[in-house]
Amino acid sequence: MTAGLLQVLVREAAERTPVAPAVRHADEELTYGELAERSSSVAHALHAAGVARGDRVVLHLPKSVDAVVALYAILEAGAAYVPVEPGSPAPRVADIVEQCRPRCIVTWSGARGKLTPELCRLADVSSIFAVDDAEPFEDLPVRALTMHEASTAMPVSSPEALAAEDDLAYVLFTSGSTGTPKGVMLSHGNALAFVNWAVDRFSLRPDDRLSNHAPFTFDLSVLDLFGAAAAGACVTLVPERLGMFPTRLAELIERERLTVWYSVPSVLTLLTTRGNLGARDLSSLRWILFAGEVFPVKYLRELVRAIPHARYANLYGPTETNVVTCYEVQEVASGRTEPVPIGSACPYAECVVVDEDGKVVTEPGGQGILCVRGRTVTQGYFGRPDETAAAFVPHPLTADGGPLYSTGDAVMLDGDGNLLFLGRHDHMVKTGGHRVELGEIETMLFSHPAVGDAVAVAVPDDVLGSRIRAFVVADGVSEKELKAACALRLPRYMVPERIDFREALPRTATGKVDRTRLLDESIDAPFSVR
Amino acid sequence: MIEQELLEYIDTEIAYDRAEPLAPDEPLLDGALDSVDVLRLVVFVEDRYAMRVEDDDLLPENFATVTAVADLVRRKTQS
């Protein structure tokens, strides 16, 4: 038995309760016994395909129980999984594959055409496992077969690969300001420090049923998947298209008798405003957890009113640190307009607020940038030592225990020992909980030959946090063409919803683009009115 | 014609990255639209046709195709 590894959670649950449900999705269900056996046999198949300890395996497919089998199989094989959203455009998939150089890619027939012979050669990919049909990949210079074919004759016992808790478990790619996504490296130990705390903090137990709303590319999924496994509980994968229809989401919570819900606030806002919650029996919900962006307090208050028996917690932490602060919402006073705090540090995290002079803030009312160290903090960005070095700052008080990861988030200490999120000083924004570097969008716009000048702004939005809009100086190109050019490399949520053409962009006295003025103009002229 | 207006809106505002124009009976929810797109479409039809998409209208079957959305608009504006 190898302690301190994520896949061991499933093995242990399978020993304790082999017939308990582990994963549910649409009309499929796997028990812990089945999940352990199937992921072990796929892990043997990955070894047979040349995957070894320390390798990466890309996971590029829609959510399904097979996707969860593949995820655990990758860990069982001693490798790290690199999730890539199924809707990602081909060049973005290529960017990530080129950066992480996976030995194997687990995918589905929908990726037809996105994985090219050049890419497979360049990134040294040796095999592709398709969960449905391998035919679309048979012309590639790799061994292409279905996951089922690959694993069918393999042993169902764990391959017991050599591994240690500092080994990478997953690499999550997030928006990078220079124009290409960067991969945040997280180890088994990083994930488990958080998961073990969450199991304890939210008293997760075998009869719990957790939601998995977030895509696997989003670290919210770490709580859903591994928290459930640690407790021997069941996780229900929320089908991607259900997320568009709030009344169907409410129906799913009722039907699946979900006990723990975890998502970005914008999904909860939609559930509150359009989910017709009063018509549903949601009494099974014990915890409603949210993270990733600010929850507008008026909607939080409405939600608490609609589902009064549940407990609520605001979790905070960038991908680089996972959750490092937590605030349990006690009550949302009727006059309150400011968002609830992000709370106080989790026991495994040292949260230090550093002000402009590099001094540690300890007095209530003091403000600064939140810096973090502790067991959940990333080892850095995959293949990018310079950016890794730039993300960390020396501890202002002590060198013992290493430097601090600087979140870039401005916070204030309140009188109760909680932190309040204030905002950011750079150009990273959130839309629907997704992290977006405006610079990455601007790089895309500038790369179009017709564009002379470009700026992207984030317009505050009640539900989504912000919506992206761009202003360009360009000749001989339409808005539609520019959006299409952006969509070639950027995920949909990063493509500006509206692109305005200008003769010139306004400048400040120092010659920089006047973002504030463009933002004010954007707020005055909403998206839907032309 | 409602279908035509919806197609134009989706073509420029949402399905900007498609090579072929969208057809009225083409599935919208199998990758053409994401959750934010659906909400934008809701706001568009509410503004354009002076109607309200109720919680219970916001269902996959009403947004499955452009024809389905147009049918919803006709139902809501005629009653």
C-alpha cells in the first residue's frame, strides 16, 4: 500500500465498500469495485503503451464514467493527467500537447482532425486511446485503439507503480498573459492536503452524493472527484449541456438527491434566478460550496432564502494554491451589499498579506496582496522556470519554509480575522469563474494582420462577474472575422462578445491605452443594444 | 421572419467561427452554443420580440434548433 497517493483513495474505498456507487453520469453508474478494477486494467494498458512514472497523459474528452476511469488509470500508471476541455479549438489543444509532451492521449472521436500527424511527431505522442471509436485516429503515426481494446486482456489488480506524494498528479492549464496557456503543476501531496481537510471540514461521509459541475480542467473538480473517493461517497457528473438550463439542474439535484453542491457562483445565480427552486424538493442538500469568483450578495441572500436548511461556504484560492481560505456563511444580513469574506486560512496554508512596502499586514483594515505557502502550493508552471520564479516572492519575515506564492489578489483584513477580496491590480479577470488574462486576448487580436491597435476590457456583469469586450483599430476586417480569428486559439469564454472598431484608441497622459475610459463607455453601451 | 432573424443573430454573435452558415434544423446544443450563448440568445429574443422566457421555457427542447426557438417565440407572442 502506497500512502499519500490519490488513486489509493479509490482502492481503499473499493476494499471497504466494493458495491457502493462511486461515479454516476446520465444513466451510467460505476461502483468502487468496478472503478478500481477498470482503472487498474487501463493503467496496465497505459504501461503497455509505454507510459511510465513521471509521464503526462492528456485527457481530452467530454465527461463520462469512462473519463473518470481514465483519470484514475493515469494516476495508477504513475503519470499525471492533463485535462483539455472537449470544446477547445485545435490550435489550443496543440499548444497544450506541445508543451506537456504526453506519451499517450485519451480522447474520443470528437477530437477527429484536432490531433494531426505533425503534432503527434512533434510532441512525441506514441499512442491514442479513444473511449468510443479509434477509427478517426488510425492514420496518425501512433498506436490508436479504443480504451476497451487496450485494456480488455489486462489484469484488474493495481499495477502498484512506484510513486511518491511529490510526483505530479495533474497539470491544469490556465490563461497566460503572453498569449499561450501555462500549465500549473500539482502533486498528489498538494491535492491530498486539501482533500483531507475538505473531508473533515464538510464531514463528507459514505452516504454523501457530491455534484461535479466544473470541468476537470478546473480545480473545483478536485474536491468533487477525490473528496468523494476519500469519503467513499458518490460523485454525480453534471452533463455539460444541463448546465445551460437551470430548471434541469434543479431537477438533477432533486433526482440524484445530491448532498454537496460545489460550483462557481454564476451557476448558483442562474439556479436562483431561473431555476424555479420553489418547485423542487432540495432537502437532501447539506452543503452548498462556491469558489472561483465573487458571489453577488443579493443572489446569495436569495439562494439562502430558497434553500435555508443547507450550510454555505465560500472557498478561495487560485489554481496554483488550490483552496487556501474558507468562510462559512452564517447569515446574509438584509442590508449587506458587500460580498461575503473569503475567510481565514485553511490549516495547511500560511496566508500572508503583504503591503506595497513589502511589510506584513496584521491590523484590521490593512490591505495588501495575498501571498501563500503551504502543502497545497504548486511546484510551478510546467516547463517555464522563469514564470515560476516570477510567481514567488521571498517571505518578508522568515526564509524558513521557502518563498510565498503571490496570488496577485488584493485583500483586506477585517475585524473578525477574515480576509475580504478587493480585486486585482493587473489584467487578469474572471468570467463565469474562468480565469482570463486580457493580455492573451490582446495578443490574439494583434496577431491578425489587419489589426493596428487593440485592447480588451472586462465589463462588470451581475451574473458572470465580467464580460469581455474589445476595441480595435483595424481596416478591411469584420467583427465576425476577428472573433473567428480569436476562436481559433482561445476558448469560447475568452472570445470578446463584442468588438468595436475605432479610428484610434484613447490614451492617457502617459501614452497608455485609456482602459478606464473604454470601460466607462462599455458600461454605458450594453452588449445587446447596437 | 423569425427564423431568419435568429439565424443572422447567431451567425454574427455566436457562431462566428463556423465556415458554413447555420441551418434552421441544425442542433444548437451539441457544441454550437455554450451556456453563456444560450443566455445571450434568451436576452436577444426577449428584447427583440418583447416577450419573457420563463424559467419553465428555458429547456433544452426549446433551444435545440433555430426552428424550436422560433416556435417558442411564436407561442409566447401569440398567446
